[in-house]
Amino acid sequence: MRFPKKVVPILLASLLLAGLFALHAQQQTAEMKVDHETGVTAGESVTFTVTLDRAPSVEGTTVSLNASPLQPDPSGASASGGAGPSNPERTVYRFAVRIPVTASTSVWHVTNVSLGIPAAPNKPLKFKDVQFKVRERKDIVLPDSAQIEIGK
């Protein structure tokens, strides 16, 4: 049985797309809650509860996340953290992420959530946008210069 020349590439492309959709459907997702929805002061920690849609079958997994301001911060501030599971079923991960003490007042959001798998690359997880407010600390004093002398 012979197929027209155009049918074979279309059939192969369709099979490839079907495989990609099946792989995408298997991707785990994470739901997050933030304890400090009213905001946090720079230098304090924000506590996240990350709940996975299903437990990983691999022992020793961790969940980590990155957060940063929605608008670029002049100080380049960002934060990250992670932990092992908080429940025996390995679906809930609860941990604190400390916001840099030099962060400016702004709205922050979670930029990345991933599952850490022992001896394997991290697996990115899908998640809904999570935002929280950070208030700048006005009491921070940092030096602007230093004087250097060669030993006497």
C-alpha cells in the first residue's frame, strides 16, 4: 500500500504532537499558599506551603522555589528556598524564604517551583501565580566606601 508523499510527514507530525501532549499531561503541578498575604518587611521570611497534585514515588525529594519583584529591583534582590516533605504522604512541603534585607518596597511573585530528585535533574512544576508585598526597611545603614592601607 502506497501513501501520497504528503501523508507520511503529516502522519509523523501528528504522532509527535500526540506524544508531546501525553508528556505534558503527566507533568506534576503545585498549589501554593503564602502565610504573609498582607506583606512582609525586607529581612523577614515568607512561609510557603506547596501542595503537589500527587506524591512523588522517589524517596528523598525536595521542593524549591524562587521569588523576585515583579518590577526589577535596583538592588537585584531575589530569594529562594526549599525543603523536604512536611507530611508522610510527601505531598505537602512547607518552608520559609528570607527576603533580602536590602529589598525595596514592591510586589513580589514566585518565578519558579521545582521538584528536586536525588541524583537527577530538577523537574519544573506548573503553578498558579502567587504574589506578596515586601516593605522596604528604612533603618538600614550600609557603608558607601572603604579606606585601604598596606600593612604597617
